[in-house]
Amino acid sequence: MIIIHAEMKVNHAVESEFLEAVNELVESSRAEEGNVSYKLFKDTEQENTYLMIEEWKDQDAVAFHNSSAHFQAFVAKAPKYLTAPLNVQAYAGQLINK
């Protein structure tokens, strides 16, 4: 499994527009075959900061997602919404049974 954390610092003046665009991204991404989970969280300690946590079946699913029309459309609009470069970290993970 591939786990991706994408931190976004959002311009408060366009936050509602950002939320509309990112919600479209979330909905479309969740419908992708290789998606396990795709969730947006608002940071409660840092103003105007959001964290997207994505879980993908494998690297092929991530590559498909990154080339998808909905992801590319969001990436094209992102500079309008963000006040800092996107901070993305990817991890290889596996489920641990207790």
C-alpha cells in the first residue's frame, strides 16, 4: 500500500473556492479503482492548513491517479489557492494485524 500525506497552506480569501475544488478532487479520486482511502483534514493547530491523506493499492494506482484529468485539473488551479508550496510525503505501508 502507498500512503501519501499532502499538506496544503490555503489562502484564507479563497478558502471556500478551494474547498469546492478539493471536494471534487476527493470525490473523483475515491472512485478510482486503486484507491483505498482519500480524506481531507483541516489542521486545528495551524491556520488555513489542510492535510490530504491518501491510501492507494500500489504504485500503479498512484501513477494512474497522478495522470487523471481530475487530478491534473486540481494541480493546475492549486497555485491560486495555496500560499506555500505543496508539502507531499509518500510512504510504503502494510496493514498490521493485532
